[in-house]
Amino acid sequence: MPVDRGGPMSAARIRWGAGLAAAGLITLTACGSATQTAGGAAPNAPATATLGASPSPWPSPSPSGTPMSRPGLSDLASALGEQGRGAFQDVYGTLELDNERNVVVLSVTDPARGRALVAAAKQAHPDADTGRVRVEGCPFTRAEIDRAMDAIMTAELPAKVFSAGMAPHATGLVVETDEASTTSPALRAALTAVAGRIPVTLKAGQPVKDM
């Protein structure tokens, strides 16, 4: 689940985890065409790079065999996010905790720079168990997606947008609107124009109440 804590959430600016992507959603590409996504899988999924010497795609458990505590993974993610929002924002996409496999998944646009990010986090926080980091490629940075999200939420659009958030693994944006507007060509065109190269997936939702 996403753990990036780079700023306060608002009712109109929500980031989703993997559960947001659902079958049959309409995805807008930069050229304005619509494609169907299944199960939230992005076309041409990015390659994956794994840190550590183990040939397994997941880091090995600690010698004691005791899984890292949830706070331990959260602290590790915080150390990574600190670097991602700082010197490595040019490649930083997002972070997710995988409690089942006891790792933090770091999505970056450049896996080599991602490994440098992990090393910087270790240098800044020597106690961080960076052997439990999995580095994955992603198509967009958080900074790019945030800019597109802000542009959408402040734009004059032909239909009401309830909320917008990062799609899983920094693959684009998920925008919630009413059921009828999910198939609106006018809304699709407007969102594509505003978001630029960031793909936008339309999803039926409900107005977000002020918190």
C-alpha cells in the first residue's frame, strides 16, 4: 500500500494504492485515444531491478527469520521518501509497503539512480535496512504526476471531477467523476489536454465530502 507522506491530503487530492485500478476502466493516452485497462495493469509494464546479491526477486529474510515490524518498514520508507522528495525527485515515483514479503517497493524512472537513492538513504540513516528495498521502474515521476494532478483539479472542465490521484506504481492518474461522464469524449479530450503526457484513467465515483 502507498506510504508516501510527502504532504497533507485534501478531499480533492487523493492518492490511491493498487486497489484503485479496476477492470474495464477507460485510459486516456497523450494523443487522446481511449484504451481499456484490465486489473490496473499498465501496457508495456516497466522492467524491474532488484537490489542485493540474492538471485530471488525478493530480498531474503533476516538471519533470525523474524520479519521486520510494520514500523520498521515504515521507517525505511520514510528514509527513502526523504531522498525521493529531495535530491532524487527527478527520478522518484512512489513507495509501497509489501508487508507480506517484508519489503519496501521503490518505483523510479531510472533504476540506476534509484539504487543511488537507496545508498543515500542508508548514508543518512545508517540503521535503515536497505536490503529490504526492491527497486522497480516506472514511467513518470511523482513531481510530474503532481503537476498534472494540480492542473486537473484547478482546470475548467466540461464535467465535474470529484478527485484525482496517482495510479499504482506511478503509471499515471486516476480521476473520479460521475458515471455518465466516464465515457464523455469532451471530458476525455479536456483531461488529455490538461495532463499532457500523463495518462488519465476515468473512474466512476462519488463527490468527496469536506473533512
